[in-house]
Amino acid sequence: MTSVQGARARARVEITATIKDEARRQLAAEGAAKLSLRAVAREVGMVSSALYRYFPSRDDLLTALIVDAYDAIGAAAESALATATATDHPARWTAVCRAVRAWALAHPHEYALIYGSPVPGYSAPQDTVGPASRVGLVLISVARGAYVSDGVALPRLGERLRPEAERMAADFAPDLPPELAITLVGAWAQLFGLVSFEVFGQFNRIVEDRDGFFDDAAARLGREVGLLPRR
């Protein structure tokens, strides 16, 4: 790559970041449904036709913001797992849950973009699937580490749900037993339910000690998954 090409590439990266920063500001002010490429172009000092060379449509810009948000919350979960005590599986679980909550509270509008109401007229492309899976994969990693070290008491599984549990295990965790796979899905959903209730104000005038309440709930989810205390 020549120096001119390198300068152009750096300029494109910087302009792309500026566009996304302004789009996030508009998300916070107006919500995703009102995101406008023309308004973004105006605020960053570009003509609309120039901005279209970076993001051909509103949906392309939304997808970029969604991927960034999923990647950011996923990176927070991965970092928490990497720094947690390797042999204390319940503590690793709670550390990941805390990281998810902390990121959501620090970035409520980006969290709303990925876990709030669907944006009218927008259909997420396949590009978002990988980033959206990162937190779930971290939770699976915690459970896998516990399972291979005999740190899991497998939850009971009724016969009605066994076929569904077996399908889930085959789809995303073929090395784990179905009992663990289906319980992980329930815990993953409950984790984001807890976080969403707090981010969207559902705990107002109900829960005062939010940190303590969340830690207790996250630990309970870990027990439901079957994670055993460190021996």
C-alpha cells in the first residue's frame, strides 16, 4: 500500500467513525426509528451523496451500529471471563453477568438498539448473527469449563422438553448435555430480562439496592444452571 493509499484508508476510517458517533448521538436524542442519513450528513458537514459512499442506506448504518454494540457488550463479557478466577465457576458466571449489566447501564441507547423494541422497517442481516452470539458463547464457555471439571450438577429435564433440549445442544453446544444446554438458554434470557428491566426503568420505586439485587439474581441463575461452588 502506498502512502497515498494509506492516508486515504485512514481518512475513511476516521470519517466512518465520525458518522457513527453522530448517528449514536441521534439515537440518544431521537431514537433509532428517527435516524436519518440526511440529518447525520448535515451534522458532520457532508452532503448526502458523499455520506452514501460510506453507508448506502439508513439500514446499512443501523447494521453497523448494531454490530458495534453487540461487539462491545460481547467484548465486555469476554474480558470479564478472562480476568475471573479459573476454578471458581459461580464467580466466573457472576463476573460475566456483572460486565453485561455494567456495559448496558453505561450505554443505554446502544443497549436499546440491540435489546429494545425492533426498529420499524428494519430487518437485521446475517452480519449481525455472529456479534449477537458473543455473550451467549461466553456463558456457554463458563458452563463448559465447569462441566469438564465436574463443577456442574446437571438440572433435571422433563421428557416433554428433551427433544428441544437435544436440538439446542446439537445446534450450539454439542459437547454439552441437553440438560445443560436448555438451562443455559433460559438463564441467558433471564439475564437480559434483568438488565432490560433496570435499563428501561421497570425497577423504579421497586428495587433500591440495584447492585445487591442483581448480584443475588445472577448468582441464582448460576445455581439454576447447576454451577457448583469451588471445592
